[in-house]
Amino acid sequence: MIMAWLILIPIFCGILAWILDRRITGSARWTALVALSSNLGVLCFLVRSFTVSGVTQQPYLMDLDIPWISSAGIHFHLAMDGLSLVLVLLTHLLGLVAVLSSWKEIREKEGFFYFNLLWVLGGIIGVFLSMDLFLFYFFWEMMLIPMFFLISVYGHENRIYASVKFFLFTQVSGLLMLLSILGLYFVHADITGNYTFNYFELLGTPVSGIFGILFMLGFLVAFAVKLPAFPFHTWLPDAHTEAPTAGSIILAGLLLKTGAYGMIRFVIPLFPDAAAAVSKTVMVLAVAGIIYGALLALSQTDFKRLVAYTSVSHMGFVMLGIFAWNTLALQGVVIQLICHGLSTGALFFLAGVLKDRLHTRDLNKMGGLWAAVPKMAVLTLFFALASLGLPGLGNFIAEFTILLGVFKADKIMAAAASAGLVGAAVYSLWIIQSAFHGPLTIKETIADLSFRETTALVLMLLGLVWLGMNPGPVFRMAQPSLDHLTRSVSFEHPGMCGVSSKPVTCLHPEYSGGTVHAAP
């Protein structure tokens, strides 16, 4: 029941925060802080227990399966492997940072704000743990409504436009996924006579031809929009620009990761033949996103909008590594998901701090701030260098490992993707040059980082340094589940680097009843 409580505690505490705020001023933020801190403590204990006992050598560490709507084959089915454990840990860490970033920023309707914040986090945790496709879709939609309110109620000038655009993109793509889930559900029932949404039972369902492509695209588009991948990314800069600081941290650090997780967990394992057929196209789009995101970031003067476009570029590496589909590339993807969450979350945190002090996000109106706010300047420099992939930090390990894995699948794609690293260096240093160097443009005295703000940023700094110097524990935690996935489903990339243009999909016997299926 630990997994169930990881979801239920944020949900219950979100309701409690809303109720208490009407009676005790400031109680909502403390309720959120205590809820996330207690969950994080439990997760750290689990990591320690699993590591000591050696349980992490098994793909799945915990499993909970409770019948829910038995007549329709719907279960409350949760399971945790190394991949989901890492992402749930990241969810709680960035949730704490989001609470700390909102401590003084949110001054009205605090109870409703922390209610929505905790419900978003509860939905994200549910997405990472669900092994019933109906339950997965339930949590997928559960993330949408609270985030809509966070942007539309607590955002900036154009918050209504940004929140509606975010809602439409994610809702329409989510409906496509729902149609695919239902299609897979009925195809499986037609073959086996068993109506179920169980992920493990649906894995072996043979869906070929046009239906396989359509079902796979329904999932892929939903996850590509959330990632976001080029050309489905246009909602992201607007949402980031108008969202409150905590909203931007959750969006960049966590909601985007649900798209990557969905590709790893569902798209390729459920539809290996269809995924193999489109793998080259997806990798081309990923490289286009890497370069396009970097170029657009270079042309921005709004701090938050610039960082938003860097996410498009960084998530291009993630999608490229996923569709390379080998353990090395996927290991890099896992590290990239963590490090992008920490470094980009920190940059949005700093953008919010500057907006609070200067009442602007325009980099052209900043300058010369190094002497005025040295702590802020040093930490911004650190996270900008992390974003460009400085050796010794986790982002470098992530992107280097992804490129090595992609090189094994397609040398041309790996070479093209590496060009995005040059753009990353330019836009990262442009932030520092514009905001902190040159003549001081602000006449009034501004405050440097407070103890609360410094603590939140130092937590993320330590995480990036630790992952850069010692990524081994994360690799070891995720490797059993990634090995399990790549052994269960493997495919060649059609027409790439001299590889045969005939895609071959091998399903692990435990998923295919002992039969090896080859794509026609």
C-alpha cells in the first residue's frame, strides 16, 4: 500500500490545505511542505532498503493489484520498478522546490493554489506507477485540470490564452490516446476473450497493419505533445511564460517527463512493429527539435521564454535516445530526465526571483547585476553551465551517454544531434552576459537570494554535481527495468546506416507465449 499512499497523501493534503487556509493564514504552504517531505522521506528509505537488500536487481520492486470495476476489467493496479522509482523521487524533490518558490510569491487564494499544486503532483505520481491503462488515463487527465487552474488563476498577463492553449493541446491529444487504449482493449478481447486494461496482459497483443500504426500514433502523439516534441511544442513557451514560478517548475521538471515515460513504457513495448516502422521519422523530428529549439532560444529576450525553448531542444535528445532503443541510450535518457528537471527547474526558479525583484523578464532591461546580487549571479552561472552540458555535471553525462547510444543505432543522427550542443553553449552564456554583465541598468537596490531561495537552489545544485561525479547509483537503479524492456522488445531501424530496411521485432517469450514475431 506504500505506492497508494504516495498518491493519496498529496491528494488528501491538498484538500486539507484548502480547508485549513480559510481558518489559519499560512497553513496551506506548511501542509504542502509536510506532505511532500514525509513522502520523500519514505522514498529515501525505500531506495536504501532496496539497495541494501539487492531487490533492485529485479525489474519490479513492488506491485499492488486491487479490482476496481471488475465487469470492465479495470483494476487499481500500481507497480514500481527502478525507472518509476527514480521519476517519483524527482517528482517529490521538485514538488518541494515548487512549494519553496511559492512561499512568498502566492499571496491570494493560497489554499486553492496548494490544492492544485498537490493534486498535480498526485496525478504525476499516479502516471509513473499505473499499470492499468484505464487508471493511467485517469491520472493522465487528472494532471490537466489543476495545472490549467495554476496557470489561469495565478499566471501573468496573458494567462487565460496560455492556459486554454495548454488545455486544448493536451486534451485533444489525450483523447487520441483514449481511442487507442479502447482499440487495443477490444482487439485483445477479440483475440483472447478477456476484457482487460492490464498493461502486462496487453503487451503481447498482436496488432499489425493499419490498426497497429493508428493505435501507436494515438499514444505517440499524446506523449509527443506533452514532451513536447517538434512540431507539437507551440503550447509550451506560452504556458511557461504566463505560469507562476511553481507552475513553470512543475511543467518543465515533471509534466514533460510524463511524455518521455509514456514513450518508454507504452509506445514501443505495446506496438513494437509500428514503432520500428516510424523510428527513423521520429528520430529525424527529434533532431529537428534539438536544433530548432536551440535556434529559437537564441532569438528570445524574455528569460522564461528562452528557457522554455531550451526544453524543446533538451527533450529532443530524450526522444532521440528513446527511439534508439538500446540500454545505453535509455540510461542516458533517465539521467537527462533528472538533470533537465533540476537545471531547467532552477533556471525557472531564478527567472521568477528576478521577475519578483525587477518586475520584468526582459533580458534587454537587465545587465550589470553581478555585483548587485552575487549569490544569484553565481547560481545562475552554474545552472546555465549545467544546461549547456559542462563536463563534471549530470547534464554532460546524460547527453554524452544518449549520443553514444544513438551512435550505435544511427551515426548520422548522432552527428546531427551533436550540433545542438553548440547552440546550447551560446544561449546559456547569452543569459549570463545579458543579465549579469555590462553596465548596471537598475538604479534601485535589489535584494539577493534569501536563505529559503538559496536552500532550494543548492539542493538542485548538489543533485547535478552528484550525478555528474557519481551517476552509478542511478544507472544501477534503472538498469534492471531498462534491460527488461530492451530484451523484451528489440527492433532494427529501417534503412539507417546500412541496416536492413526490413524492420524486425522480437518479443520476449514471456510476453508472446513463447512465440517470436517478425514484422512482415
